[in-house]
Amino acid sequence: MKLAERSELVGEPAAENYFSETSSPFPEASLASLLQLELRLQAGAGSRSVLTGLEWEDDVLAQQFRFGIACGIPLSPLITWLRAEFQHAQKQKRRAELALRNPLLTSRIVHWLPWASLAGAQAMGLPAISVLVLQPAGWAVIAGALVLNAFSVRLTRRILRAAALVPESLAWQYRLLAMAVRSGVGVRAALAELREVCVSLDAQLPGWVNSALATGLPLAGLFELQAATIETWIEQQGNLLAEELPVKLLLPMALFLLPQFMLLLVVPQVLAAFGFFR
């Protein structure tokens, strides 16, 4: 099948005409719009009327849509594929966020433990807070504890940000090529169009396409298999980072939180015993 021109599609306007500049950035709005489009197409609505006033916008979603329109893929299976792919991507993103939720919550609680222990000591009869608040030397101790806490929070945030930097999955590009091949589009023409519409094309994709062509095996199945392989590797990387995270979070605890405990609870009592606080 000959690839449609980027600026035209037989019987349909250009893909760029379907995007609103005031579209919602929220994933729920994009998914709801895709579901509405799919239902309207199943109900027999015309393609042009269905796409008029399209108001979702997602970088990857827009790239996938433009590719499908330019390749001449029938709109109904294209929208169904986009909806399934979008739901899959959101599920993967949600899984990564849940893996970081418990360590994030634990780190927030741990940062307050020295101050909670200070209040507990005061409630048990030890003049912890009164000694620190009513004496100038105690102000210096509090200032030192605040500095340690600030460094602990900063280091913890850096560790959490590093754990969240899972490599971007470009497996959807392989699945998109598989859909184009199943629709009758030549693989090299589809790859050229994918290179045009994608902001970031997988650098290994062109070489992998050449290798797949050399095998003589069904291309669509090979593309799907490679996409699954990429996603498995991405998931393994995310799981590895999540497993290493609790151990890495021990670093700010050892460097800053334990000294903070000593500074707030032990040091004032020792100094008070020697008559430093009067």
C-alpha cells in the first residue's frame, strides 16, 4: 500500500486539523475522549463528524494518531488501538508510581521522628523542649538540628528523583509499526513516516527493521515480540530501582537523622548535667 501524503488523506482532512489548542492535559480527559470516539464510531457516526472538535492532547498520543492518519489506517481500528495503548501506558505509569509510594511515605515520616521524639521526651518528664527553647545555647542546638534536617530532606529527594528516572519505553513504536504492517503499509514507508512524526525515535529501530526483514519471518509478529521484550526490560529496571531504594534511603538516615537525634535528645541532657544550661 502506498503511504498517504502527510498533508492529505483520501476523504479526510489533515491530522493537524483534529487537535484543539485548548485541549485538556489530564490523562483522564484523553482517555474519556478516546472512549467517546470509539463508541461513536461503533454507533455508525461518520469519521469527519466524529473527529471534528477533538480536544485531547498527549505528546505520544498525538504522534500515534498522526502516524495512523498518514498511513491511511482505518479510523475505527486506529482509535481502538490508541485507546488500548493509552490505557496500557497509564497502567505502566501507575505501577511505577505505586512502587515509589511506600518509600516516599516512609521517608516523610522518618524526617519528623527526631522532633516527635523531642516532644515525647518532654511528655515523659524530661525537660527537653524547655531546656532548648529557654536557653540561648538551646537555640544553637535547634538551629543545628534544622540544618541537618534540611540536608536530609535534600538528599532524600535526590535519591527519590533518581529512582523515578526509569528509561522511557518506546515499545509503542514497534507496536505501531506492527499495526501499520497488518494494515498493508510497507514497512520501510511506515518507518519513514514514523521517523517524521516521532519526537524521539528509538535509535535501534531502523537497524532492527533491517534485521527483521532479513529473517523472512512475519514482520508484525516480530515487532510485537520486540515491543514485549522492551517492556519487560523496562519493568525489570523499574523493579530493580524500587528494590534498591530502601537501602539507598538509609544513607540520609545515617548521615543526618541519627546525628539529629543525638543533637536534640542527648546533647542537651549531657550539657544540662554539667550545668551548661542554667
